[in-house]
Amino acid sequence: MAIDRIFIAIGVNTLAISAVTVAFGLYLIMQSLAQLIGSGAGANLSIVLGKNDTERAKKIVGTSFVLSLGLSLSIAVLGFIFLKPVLYLYGANSGNIDYAMEYSTYFLVGSVFFVISQSMNSIIRSMGFAKRAFINFIAGIFVNIILVPIFIFVLGLGVGGAALGTVIANLVSAALSLQFLFKNKTGVMLHHTYMRFFLDEIKQILSIGFSGFIGQISLSLVSLIFNRISYEYGGNTGLAAYGIIYTIAMLVYMPIIGLGQGIQPIIGYSYGHTALERVKETMKYAIKYVLIFCVFMFLLIEIFTSYIISAFGGNTDPELLNTATLGMRIFCCMVPIVGVQMIGANFFQYIGDAQKAIFLSSLRQLILLIPLVYILPRFFGLLGVWLAAPFADLLSFIVVVFYLWVQYKKFRIDASLKMKDQIL
């Protein structure tokens, strides 16, 4: 959707950007399904492979595919039935509802490809084929970059063309993922005899994946609230500004999520083998690199804010440029620490600690950000909308670091007891 917004900003108008911002709530709902299945199956698969249990691994892969297909189709049907009320709930208004309906209709048609692509790629990574998962993902991005400008500028399809390009890109990525899972020779492949509901595996997938689901569905709820409050205090310009700011924030978050997905099979496999030193070493390098990346992105955003906003149509709309420039600088001021908060929260999912993972996934979005975005604008107007995110980032960072410190202390105790047992 980040790619869509850039081309829509250039080829359509500010109202269209605000409409795609509204439709983003549907994207996050589908992303939450992919997270529920992909992260739950991926974490379980890594631990099971660490124990060399290939039979259970096959059941996890087959069950995950059937869950992805069934849940995504069910939500898509419900989406079509209640599309207009849902879009109004997410902040649509008389000025942008037609654009929002057009974009969302195309997206729902292809949403099954999106969920299958995301969840199956998580499984491929957990099997140890991170390079292939990356190729599947990048192929979809390249298709999107090629098709969206053709559909908007050459064929004149507007907002619908942007959505159609995204659907085709997700189809390509899903097809590549399934081709690999059906054809790979590792012994853990997608086979029709395992493509059914194994209740024990469903329970494990959903319990571990629930924290990822909570994180994503919380984002959808946050998107709903931010959309409505941004529009209340800033009109369609405020709504479009939030859409641009969140798009840039997603460009920071997505590589962090990618890094987290990359270390998940290593940590899960090592934890399953009780190789705690390798778990800690992996986390050390992940935190080091995510800090470097986040500091770099922070400097890039703060220095080149106005140029970034101009790429989203700010050069033709001075009000949008001024609103989004100030908003982005405030909204992203805690970017240097956000990577540690995200990796640290997901760490507990990787080691199968569902309770801590669910709490930490809920902390920033549900417990902190939503109350803040309701309270602060009452005192500071639209400025309060932008202030809510950095406050939530800072507080959740402190809590996550504390939880990591406690867990590492437990690792040291476990390692000491294991050493004593070996001596005896």
C-alpha cells in the first residue's frame, strides 16, 4: 500500500490519499489473519524442527494452508456484505467514500492471495529458506511497482488501478510460495494428505500466533481511531497527512518486522534445542543492527521531511505539506528505540511464551496508544494526534527492556542449573 499511495498522490489527488488511508484498515485486518496463522505456525514449526519431528511439521504446514484459505475467504465475504458501513467506521466521509469503495472492492477480491502469500512465506522462512521467502516477497513488490503506474497513468484506472496492481502482485507472491512448498524436497512440504484441520495443531498455531494477531488487529483499531480523530481535528487534509505519515512509519516498521521474521526460526530452533547461548547471541546481533537501522531512518526522516512529503503530493498542496511535515517530525521522533521495542516484544513469541507475547503486543497499541490519542488532542488539537505515538513508543520500550532483562536473568539461572546437573 505504500507504493500505491505514492502513485495515487501523484496521479489522483489528496482526497484519494485520504480514501486509501481509510481502506488501510481492511488491509490491517487481513494482515492480522496472516500474522495469526503465519507467526503461530512459523514459531511452532521452528521448535518442532529443532526436535526433528517431521511428521508434526507436515501437519503444521498443511493445517496453516487450509486455515489461511478458509479464514481469508470468510472475512472477504463479510467485507463485501458490510463494506460501506465498515469504511464509514474507519473514517470515510462524503468526500472520499467513492474512492474508498473502489479501492477496497479490488482489495477484497484479491485478499485471499495476500493472506496465503504472507502466511506461507512465514512458513518458508521457518523451514530455513529465508532467501526463497525474500525472493517471493520481492517479486511481488517488483510486479506492484511496474503495474500500478501503468494502470494509473497509462490506462487511467485511478484508485482502482492501484488496487488491481496490488492484487496481481499478491497473486504472484502467493503462487511462488505455493510452488515452493509443493515442490521442495526437504521432507516438510505441502501435501494434499495433510491439507486438513488437525485440531491439536490449530490450537498450537492460534495460541502462539494470537500475540501477532493482537498486534495487527490493534493496528487496525488504532488506524480506525487515528483516521476519525485526524479528520475531526484536521479534515481530509489531516486524514491524508496521517496516511502519509503512517506510510513512512511503515517503511521503518517493515524491515524491522522482516528482521524479526528472519531471526524467528533461528531463535525457535535454538530454544527447542535448549541452545540458550545461541538464542542470546542472535538477539544481541538483531538489537545491534536494528538500532543502527532505526537511527539511520530517524536522521533521514528528520532531515528530509519536506522532500518526502512532496513526493506524496505535498508540492501541489501547501496545506498538506505544512500539516504532514510537522506531524511526521513529531510522530517519528522515537524511531531510534522502536526497533528494540518491536524485536523485544516478538522475542517472547519466538520462544513460545504466549502470555508475555500477547501482553507486550497489546501494550503499545491497545493499552497506551489508544487512550493517548483520545486524551492528547483534547488539549493540543491535531498536534496531540502526532504526540500520542512517541509517548506510547517510549513507555512500551521501557516495559519491554524490563521483561527482556528478567528473561535473560532466567536464562542465566537455567544455564547454571544445567551446568551443575552435568557436573553431578
